[in-house]
Amino acid sequence: MDQTATPALSGRRAQAARNDGLILLAARTVFLRDAAAPMSAVAKEAGVGISALYHRYEGKEDLLRRLCADGLERFSEIAQTCLDAGTDPWTTFTEFVTGIIDADVHALTVNLAGTFTPSEELGRLAQDASALGVRIFQAARDAGVLRPGLVAEDLTLLFDQVTAVLGADPERTQALRRRYLTIWFDGIAGDGAPVGATGRGAADLPGPGPTPEEVGRRWIPRT
């Protein structure tokens, strides 16, 4: 038996895995910037040949489905981690929401919804993710730590709103998003929420606040 075959195969598999990681990262970057971008833009961003792209994915819709599947799986992972932590309902809720925003998984939903045909697998992943999010929300509501009248669907629109906040770099983006999450948490805290918890009676907002220059960045053409 040729003992040299296995290392060569492992090398090819490792390279394929690296290429796939590069492709997915590039696809996320490209499609968040422009959901209508062609596959060639993803290949260019990833630094791979177009043939490598089509070797992994049949077409753009296949790639978009993979991106959204990854996002839904990450959403469920964050939610389950928060549930498994066994913290009080307010902490579980706020850490779940913050985790989703920090991971930026919702940005894909905002940008890509309606641009491709979802698969049955995506439907199942979406149901699983939604069920976990609703479970966390209901536990917080039942504990009286959320203000009356709030519904689980409010979370979806919160994610839409906060995901739209962008800074000059990932660190600034996270800081600004956490600032507005703190304001939002303060607004939805019920009478049962612990005073002094994140967003409830906090003396200072995460900052600093946005500058006029940062607000004006929205008018800079995306490249």
C-alpha cells in the first residue's frame, strides 16, 4: 500500500476546507455590501478562482442558503448557551439579545431576505431558532422582568434596527450597537427587572456617542 497517498489526500481536504472558509467569509462581506452582487465578486473577494466557487456551490442561491443556514445555526447556538447558563430570566434575556447583536447573525437576514428561495432545511433551522428565542422571551415575560405589551416579534424589529448601526470598524460598530441596546433594555425593563442590571437604572451609557462625522458616513459610497 502506498503510504504517501493519505497525507496528500488530507492536504487536499485541508485546502478545500480553507477555501470554503474563505468563500463563506467573502460571500458574507460581498452580499452584506450588495445582495445583488455576482458570484464573480465573491471569488475575487476570496482570492480563489471562479471554478473553486462552483465546485463547492451550484450557484448563488445555493451559496446564499448556506450563509443563512450558518447564521441560523449560530443564532440557536447562542440561545442554547444562554439557556444552559442557568442565570436569572433578565440576565438570560439580555445576554441572548446582546450575543445575537455581537455575532451579527441578523445582518444576513436583513440583507438577504427575499433574494433567494429558502429550502426545507432552512425552514427547519428557522423554526428551531425561533423556538429558542421565544422560550427565552417568554421566560423573561413570565418572570415580570419585561414591560407589559411586549411581544416576541418586537425582538425581530429590534435586531433590524440595531443591526443597521455601523461604525468605522468592527470594534466601533459593536460599541455603538451596545450603546443602543442599553437604551432599549432600559425601555423594555419591567417592574421585576433588577435595578442596576444592564440597561436598568444604569448611570452611564456605553460610549462614547456617535460623532457628526460618524453619522455622515452613511453617505460615503460603498466600495
